[in-house]
Amino acid sequence: MVIRMGKIIQRHNECIGCGACVALDSENFEMDGGQAKLKNATESNGNLVKETSNLENAKNAANACPVKCIEIEE
């Protein structure tokens, strides 16, 4: 069985702190200082990036983000 990895990318500086991503995907997002933050992420080019094999909830979080600062790469 091949496990497909994908990436969650968050432009953290664009976050307005609405909390929709945290409500939909608390496995990957948490509130920190009034903004949502991608958990256990690394910083790359000013973005927070995390590789994961579980993208379903992350896709829901990205779709719910009112400022569209979350991207999913499969």
C-alpha cells in the first residue's frame, strides 16, 4: 500500500483569526496569539508548511478560510 503525502501551506501573516480552520481541523490547526497556526509546521518562504497523509479535514479548513490563506498540495 502506497501512502500519498500532501502539503498544507498557510500564509500565517494573512490570517485574520476567525478560527474556522481550527473548528474544522484541530488536528492540524490551533489558535495562537489571536491567529490560527499550522501545528508542527516548518517555515518556508514566510509560510508555514506541513506534510501529511490526512488531507480531508485540511481541505475543509482551506475551503472555509474567508481570506484563503490555506493551500493544499496533493
